[in-house]
Amino acid sequence: MLELRPNCELCDKDLAPSATDARICTYECTYCADCVDGPLHNVCPNCGGGFVPRPIRPSKAWRPGTGLANHPPSTERRHCRYSREELEAYSSPIRALDPGER
């Protein structure tokens, strides 16, 4: 199941489990929509893939053993290890490609 990381790894914006602007790549790297659409150009700085909206885990356990009460979000904040200049150089040659073609 998804970790539901608590922050944008670039700008450190809080991303609650119910955040509709949270975006993830296939490895669960987590960024806000503003960073994905802006400096990241929809290119994950770690894997080169694209981003999709992060699903929202229900707060209520609609079935036994589910929901946030049974599977709380992560509290470990993560941060991108690359500078803005490195991000630009990395994404430049691949951002025009559709994520499915990368």
C-alpha cells in the first residue's frame, strides 16, 4: 500500500492524506502539483517517469482493517537531493517525451 508521504519533496509543502494536489511517480516520489507542472516539467528527478494524482485513502474504515485509522500515513519527510539547475539539466532532454515513451 502507498506510504502517503507527508510533504512535497521539492518545496516541502505539507500534503495531507486528503490532498488533491499530491502527485506521485511509480516509485512513490511525492511532489505537489505546482512543482510537477513547474520546475519538474512532469519528470521525476529520481526515475525519469511521469506523475499521476496520488489516491486518497479513505479516513473511515468502510471495510474492516482499512482506512487511515488502520493504515496511517508516513510521517517521514523527504527532500529532493538535486538542485534546481540539476533538475533542469536532467529533465530537459526527456520532458517532451510522453511518460509512456520514456
